[in-house]
Amino acid sequence: MKRKEFLKYIGAGSLGLSLTPNLVLANTFTKPTLSQDIKLTILHTNDQHSRIEPFDASYSKNPNQGGFARRASLVQQIRNQENNVLLLDSGDIFQGTPYFNFFGGELEFKLMSMMKYDASTMGNHDFDNGLEGFLKVLPNAKFPFICSNYNFKNTILDGKTESYKIFDKNGIKVGIFGVGVELKGLVGKANYQETEYINPIEIAQQYSQFLRNEKKCDLVICLSHLGYDYEKEPEKMSDLILAKKTSGIDLILGGHTHTFLPEPQVLNNSEGKKVLVNQVGWAGLLLGRIDFYFNKDKSVKNISWINQVIDESIIA
């Protein structure tokens, strides 16, 4: 994507919608006005593809953009300003530069751990060195991998990932689960071995209801590596289909299709309630940010967003 086109896909704004459980309409980028209001900041990435350094200044599409150090600096700036922050990734951390070829993902995991990622799910390229390769570098990841629709029971990854995770941020309970793309036909059998793929819709419905109803979560997030949409294959499993055929999910953070969404998309779920879907391209060119504002009853009253470019304006 050329720079002029790229800049069309970024910005900031405020969303007025009715999520699960509810949200009061708002038209401006606002901050909580009452002391009992709580702000939760969700930061997210996807499809990093081992892009440790910024693209070269001579690169025709995204010159001098991206870079782990810049992103780390931006994340720290936000943490210095906000009390309740979650940093999440939607998979495909591996593959794309010599850093992966030489270090097998160790560097990516170490840097993400230094950045204090809270959780990630697995993408298809995270299987590129096989289960053995992933397990070898996994100790460098000081954050959980949440994989709800991959059953690793008969593999060496059994017990190494989590089906869901709950975070408590100043009394706001955030439940997170993760779904991945079907590996058959996309990843060599030798690389995923006996990993069982489970229908994402069934799993998403199961965990969204479990987190909301049994665990009493105030916000339910799905980390997805299904892909945003497939225009030429409209029936293929995607975030759009997942959002429309399930209920109980507030936010789907996607990956896989490298989609630069201009803003979080607002969709109706199976119960006619609103669910947000966002994806921020690839290669760490953007850092997605979505701020939820909760009132004293832990209901969402407003949402604001910004997809921020990672470029030379950020001092690493």
C-alpha cells in the first residue's frame, strides 16, 4: 500500500453504538467526567511477521514505517498516561524476515515480552517451524497464547496454551478467547501434526457465553486469526461471519488477511446487538487502540479509537 493510500486508512474517532450489554450514544471523543468512571485501553497488533526493524527509507510502499522499538516507545507512552491497558496480538508473529530464519521466533517473543504483551493467539505462520520449533522458543514468551479452537491434546503443545484468560482491570473483568484459521490445506501436516481444528462459531459461542454468564465478565474479546473477509469466497469462515453468527462478543481483534480497516467496523450479531471488529494491517505499521469508558455500573457508555501509524515521529 502506497503512503497516500495508507494514510486514508488511519485516524481517530468516537463510536456511538449499543454493544453487549449496552452503550450510550456519543458523538465526540470524550473522557470520563465522573470519578467513578473507568477507562479501559485496548492496544492491539496482528501479523507482525518478524518485522523487527522499520522498513527502509527507500522502500516504495511504506518507507521508514514500523519497527519494534518505536512501538515499544509508543506503548510505554500510553501506559504512562493510562491506568488500565491491555496489549494484545492476533497471530502470525513469525515469518517474513531473516530474523525468523536465524532465531526461529526467539527474538520476537523476547521483544514482545519486554513490551509486556498481555496475550496473543496463534496464526498459521506460527506453525512454520512445526510444533517443536514453537515449543523450543515458547519459554521466551512471558505472556499466554490463547487458542480456543485448536485442540493440542495429542501433541507436544498439550497444556502449553490456554483456552481463555480473564484480566481484572480496576474492577472491570475482561474475558478473552482466541480462534484460528483451519490449518489443513494451509499448513503442512507435519507442522501441526495431530492438532484438532474445532469449528470457530461453536467455540466462540461456547466461550463468549461462558465468560459473560458464568465468569461475569464485563467485556468479552475474541482474538481472531480467521481473516476479516473473503469477497471471492463469501462462505469462507471470517470475522464478519463469526460476528454475525454468534452473540456475547463485544470486540473481535482480527488478523490473517492483512486488512487495513479505516476504523473498527460495527456489525450486528445473531441477537441484533452490536459487535466491533478491527484489524490493523500487518508488519507493525499501525498500533490499534480502542478505549472503552465504563460507568459505575460497569456498563459501556462510550468508545473512542485511533489507529496510529508507527513512523519516525515516534522517538524510540
